[in-house]
Amino acid sequence: MLKRQIVLDTETTGIDPKAGHRIIEIGCVELINRRLTGNNFHVYINPDRDIEDEAIDVHGITNEFLRDKPRFHQIAQEFIDFIKGAELVIHNAPFDVGFMDHEFAALNQHIQPTREMCQVLDTLDMARKMHPGQKNSLDALCRRYDIDNSKRTLHGALLDSEILADVYLGMTGGQAKLNLGQNVESSNQSEQGGIVRLSENRKPLKIVYASADEVIAHEERMQLVEKASGGSLWFKQ
């Protein structure tokens, strides 16, 4: 069965929708069975209000830039059609979902709340459980999982969704780096750099071939290694 996930991020005019702040950018990246499909959704939105200076400092989106962009009601149905039925993967989900629900309610079209249309997975909550007591911002997770975020000089909904997709795959893939030696049980001899030799009279080793599911899992891991490393030798011909 295909599992469809949408990694989502928004940028806004401020931090509180109850104070009249609005969404000004939506970025979504699609995953099918943990594979990036390239089927993304990205839009800038005219909020019909000024953006707070503090918010501009974060994302760099100005009032002038948004003047000729569509209003939320003009893109709402396309956005809903894109996310409906999927699992949304969001970093600090209450923030984005709160803004989305505020925008949906303002349309007065009896649109379902986000959590009734979609499942929601909060990667910030997940990271806090996996790494208690540590920094779990998106930038901190990029450093922890060796994800390249060098282009993230400012926040941007689509770029942040692309980065979060890589982080999420790293968080849920079982390892952050390709550490081939970490699965080997340590011994005093190996810790000292000694060579362990097998007896020449040992029994023949049993060959165990990978199952179809294991082959698929391996391919998914190699795709993650490929993205994290910027091109690995396994994929070069």
C-alpha cells in the first residue's frame, strides 16, 4: 500500500493568527513510500496586511514582493486537494496547523480542520523524544544528521520543507551517518587495533540472501546516503 506524506512549512506575517497574522508562503514536498517524488506545491500569498519587521528579518519576504500574489482564497482549493488524505510532516506542527486552520475558517466554506483532513506528524516533538535536553531546531538537526543546510541563509517554506524531508528520513532511517564499523561488537583486541584471525578449520559460513523487502529497504537507505553525501561512489558508474 502506498504511503503518501507531505513535508510542509509555512511563512507568516507574524506569530499569532488570533492577532490577525496570515500565511504568506506555503511549501510542500511529497514523499511516496519514503521516496521524494518531485511533485511539490509552492505558493506565495498576498495577506492584505503588513508583515512585521521581525518576521521579515526571519524570512526576507516583503510587503512589496507580495502585492501581486494571489490571496489565500484563490489557492485554497488547490492546496487542500494537494494535502488531503496525506500524512503531514511538520517541524513544530501546532504553529503551522494553527495558521492553516485559521485561514480555512476565514473562508466560511465549512472546510474541515487540518487534523480531520490529514494525519499530522510533528518532527519537533519526535526530535525532543529522541534527543532530550538537546537543541532540536531544524538547523541543529541538520548538523546532527549531516544534512546540508548551507543555502538556508533565510527561512523559506519550500527550502525548509526540502531540508526537513532529508532530516525526517535521517531521523527515521535508523542511522544518521554511514558508520560501517559501529555494528561490529567491540572486544579488547579490536579496540587495540589487533587483527582477529578465523580458524582455518571453521565450518563453512551460511549464505543468507536478502529478501525482497530488505532489498527495497537497502535501496531507500542508499538514496538517503546519496542525498546526504552529495553523491556517493555506490551510484557512480
